[in-house]
Amino acid sequence: MDEQPRPTLSVAETAAFLEISRNFCYELVRRREIPAIRFGPRLTVPKKALNDLLTIGVPLGQGQEPVDIRCPKSASGRAH
């Protein structure tokens, strides 16, 4: 059986990809600035959502405010 690429990254993998600390990446997830999905105790970051976040962002200094992209909270109050 062919192994398919994973559709998500761990928070540690996301931090390495963005070249930020793992703790700061968790903070950004907590603030819903990086989209994440919780599977029990495990947080994962969908690759497509991360790519969309990086693609949609507006460069600063162009006379525009940065795009504020946040994941909606679920009924439990946690980001999904």
C-alpha cells in the first residue's frame, strides 16, 4: 500500500517550518493566529490552512492593515 503524505503538521514541525520557537508556536495556536485541530491531547496544524494563512497575509508597510485570520471557536470555547 502506498503511503500518502500527512495532511497535518505537529506544532513542533510547524514551529520549525516557520523558524519560530515551539513555545511561541503554541502561543500563536492558543491565540488562534495559527489554525489547529485538537485530537484528544494532540494538536495538529492542517498544511492547507497554514499555506492559506501564509498566502493570504498582507505585507506590512504597504499602507494596509495586516489580515487578521483567526479560527472560530467551537461551542466548547476551544479553537478547532
